[in-house]
Amino acid sequence: MTDTEDPALREVAAAVVVHEGRVLVQTRPGPGRYQGFWEFPGGGREEGESLSECVVREVDEELGLAVRVVRSFDVVEWSYPGARVRVEFLLCAAVDARPVPEAREGQEFRWAAATELDGLRFLPANAGVLEKLVETLSSAR
């Protein structure tokens, strides 16, 4: 790709899994430019797959956790060096009453309270979503 070429837009689904007033977040495994940054579980949509199906599959693959999509939470388009993404953040609930994720890709994960999110280094495309999520979690108390 040359400097003047515009990379294709990649569709991504991200799970905003909320349980008991906390949200599930994880670090990006390596290698890569954003290794160690915090993010919401999820990934690229496969051909023939809806974004809801994508996020359910990705959360299972990454964390062994069954979730159901509640509703769309936010949509963000972002350009990184060499990549453009359209991320649909989907509000999700764990299927199990006592969800227990497991790190299947060497990532760290945690159930974070609204007050903890500001102290974590997230991917740049997440800034607006984080503000909206903090507001949502804080008003749900």
C-alpha cells in the first residue's frame, strides 16, 4: 500500500459486557503496536456474519464466556496507521448468573468499575465510548 492508498474499512464488533455494575475489559495480546492496551472483547466480522453473531463468537473465543446482545451502545469509525475500522459497541449481558471469564489468548482481563476505567490505557478509538460508559455505569448505581 502506498501513502496515498486508503485502506479498506474493516467492520469490528466489541462487547460492552456489564455485570453487577462493572464492565469486562481486556488487554490486547501481542505482538503488535497496541499490545498491552486495554479494550473491550471483540474482533472482525467474518463474511456472512452479523455483528451480533460476531461479538458472541469473539467473546467465546477470547474469554470462554457466553453472552447475549442487549442492544447497540455506540458506533465509532477510526483510522489507525494502515487501517480503518468501524466498531459497533454492543451492550451485552453474560448468559451465566456468575460469569467466569478465562484468558484464552494470553491477555489480562478484569471486571472494572466506572471509577477504574480512566486509569487504564485504552485504544484511542475508545475515548468517546468510555465517557458514555462511565456516565451509564454511574447513573445505574
